[in-house]
Amino acid sequence: MKQSRAMSLVEAVANVAVGYGVAVVTQILIFPVFGLHTTLAQNLKMGAVFTVVSIARSFALRRLFEAIRVASSNDRPN
């Protein structure tokens, strides 16, 4: 069954939303190890930027692989 563009976006958003909290906690724990000291608000904002980029990347890759799947199924003889 073919996945719609809207469902591709929903899947990508759900995937990244779950990772958002992990990313922010990771930043809070790891940044000081590298001498980077940020506030919670800064970590949340950086996490938001990375989240938007991640959603776009996930969505684009999902659509690319869907296009490959459709093209390969069209190339098969009946």
C-alpha cells in the first residue's frame, strides 16, 4: 500500500517529536563536557531548530524512497 504525503509528514513529525526531548537532555549533559554553557531556553531553541531540520530531512528521505519503490514496481513486468 502506498503511503500518502500527509502520512509521511505525520510519521516524520512523530519520530522527531519523540527524539526532541532526548536531544535537549543530551545537549544539557554533553555541552558542558565541551566547554559550552547554555541556558535551558537556549537548549530548547537549538533543539527546535534541529527538530525542524530533522523533520524536513526525514520527510524528504521518505518521499525519495517512496518514489524509488513506485518506480521499481512500475518497471516490473506483469
